[in-house]
Amino acid sequence: MSFAKTLPVFPDTAKSRNKILTISELTRKVRGSLEQEFFNIWVVGEVSNVKRPSSGHVYLTLKDANAQLQAVMFKTRANNLKFEIKDGMEVLAFGSVTVYEARGQYQLIIERMEPKGIGALQLAFLQLKERLEKEGLFDPAHKKQLPLLPKRIAIVTSLTGAAIRDIINVINRRFARVEILIYPVKVQGEGAAQDIARAIGDLNTIPDVDVMIVGRGGGSLEDLWAFNEEVVARSIYSSKIPVVSAVGHEIDVTISDLVADKRALTPTEAGELVVPRYDQLQDTVEKIKTRLVRVLYNRILVERTTLLRIKNSFAFKRPFDRVLRLQQDVDEIVQRLITAGKHTVALERERLVGLANRLDSVSPLRVLNRGYSITTNVGEDKPVKSADAVSIGKLLKTRLFQGGFVSSVVEIVK
């Protein structure tokens, strides 16, 4: 039994050598096959590694549990995408498979994308709503009060829809004495959102517009989509004029409704919100007038009663009695002050007499009165207390109780 190894035999003929391909040629052939076989297909997968370079194209990876596929959505398609592509989102992507020759890598060129399980427009609505809410565009503190009685009302809507007729009819029926300014715009389709935003901005440059109604009649989510665009939401938020959003029917809620200062469930209700009914307003004014007249009359009666009471009062009949009583009070106060002054003087006199008696009791004159005398050297006031302080022939001055004399020392006795 032979165990010789069998080697593979490769064709090496001139014919086979003529079929040698360059990498570029091979890649183009693979690309052609892929593009022909996998043209206009739908794939489902989870989005990851989303990248948005300055070119505007969107690069991403679509993957499932066992494989992944590189994909790209070019700028023109990406700009028309209503929702924001995020990592972790499960989507349905429509497009064609091709080869990116520079890397020899096959990829899906996406023409259209939808989120799986929810419509693209609905997802875009939820994403924009969440983002604008975080920015504070729905904050009630920013919403402006509607004027009670506007003089000029602006309406931003289509001239061909039923909404404009409904709004005008309601306003004219309720209060025909207001000026209505209509700014016609597209309300659906390409460029509608830009038209609406431009109209809101232009109306803010016109003086004396008191309130603005922005809206249209009902329709599908696609029909109402212009009022879910970010450009419209920001123009409403920036408006200095109060904005009433009147889009669709009661069940339709748009981003414009959430940003506006007031939401009307229908265009008809928008007309009811911006102006009061003239007859009701007139009735209210008449009631206020009647109430004011009654209040004024009652006030006059109260004041008249007060004046009569003052007129008949004792003070009004004898006005000087009060002055006389005050003068009497002054006299009495003066008398009390005089009495108090005399008493104080007497007390002080007694105190001074007592002090004088005390001083007199220690006075030297009282001692002299008992026969004592005070002797000083002539020319000096110091009393002589010792014989050592004098000398023979020294002149001395002696003070008695009554009078005194000057003597000369003839003898010193110790």
C-alpha cells in the first residue's frame, strides 16, 4: 500500500495566465455582482457606531446577534431624515449593497430609514419634544397672557383651507370691531415650516399686532408635520406677540401647541379665545355700570349721613367750647406749676438754712466768742502755734471775737 503524498495540481497554462486580475479589477467585479444582486433591499438591525463628520454624511454599523454590516447615508438623504439616529436604535433600512473599493469593504448605502415598531415621524416628534422640553420651551412661566380686547389680530395660515374661513367667521360673529391681518403661508409640504417661521418673524416687526393665530385644519401626521418642525417652535417661542396655536382637531397635538402661549383645540376655538363676544361684553359692561352707580349712590348716602352728624354735633354748634376748655386746662397747669415751684423753693431754703447752721457750728468765730484768740505774725496769715515760731521784738497780730491788737514780744516763755 502506497502512502505517497498527493500534491494539488494548479493550472499553469498561458490561457489561465491571461485571466490574472488586479485587486482593483477584482474589487470592481465583486462590486458589480453585489450591486446587481442586492439592489433596493430592506434590512433590519441595531444601530451602533453612529458618526456624523463635517461632510454631513452619516456613517453607522447595522448589526444583529451574529453579524454586522457597515452602512452610510449620504448628506442629501440624511438631511431629509425626520428623526435622529442614535446608537442602540433598531431600524429598517432600505438601500443597495456596494463595495467601498478603497478598503475592499462591502457596505449598505441607505436611501431610506424607519425605526422599527414606531413610525419615523412619531419618533421624530417624541425626540424633538423631549429636547425642547429640556431647553424650557414649554415652560408655563414663559407663556404670555392673551389681551382681553385686541384691536389687531394676525392670522398665519393658508388662504385655501377651511381654517381661515372658520377663524374669520367666528371673530366677525363675536366681535366685528377688530382689524384682522392675514399672512398667507404654505401649511404642508416642502418649505412650509420655513414659510410659517418667516411669517411669525415678519409679524413681530409690524406695530400694534396684539395677538397672533398660527394654524391650519386637521389632517394626518404627515399633513401637520410643518407645525412639528423645530424652526416653527423656536419662532413661536421667540415671538413678542402672544401666539395661539390652532392646528388640526382636538386629538391632534403638535410641537407648536406645546410652545404656544395658548393652545386652541380647533381653529374655531382659536377665534373664540382671542376675542370676547360683543353682546356678552356689552352685558358685562352694563352690569358693571349698574353696580358702580349703586355703589356710588350708597357712598353718597353714607357721606351725607356723616356730614349731617357733624353738622348737628355739639362741637360744630359751639366750636369755641373746645378752645375754652383747653384754656382752662392751661390755667390749671400753670397754677400747679406755681404751687410746685413755691414748694420747691421752700424746701431748698430749709436745706440751705440747715447747711448754714452746720457751717456755723464749726466756725472759728464761735470759738473766739468763748474767750479764745488767734495770733499771727504781722504780714502773715499763719497762726502761731509754738513759742519757737517767735523771737524777742517780733510783732504779732492778735484776733479777738470783737476786734484785735498788735503787740511786740518782750519775753519768750517755754
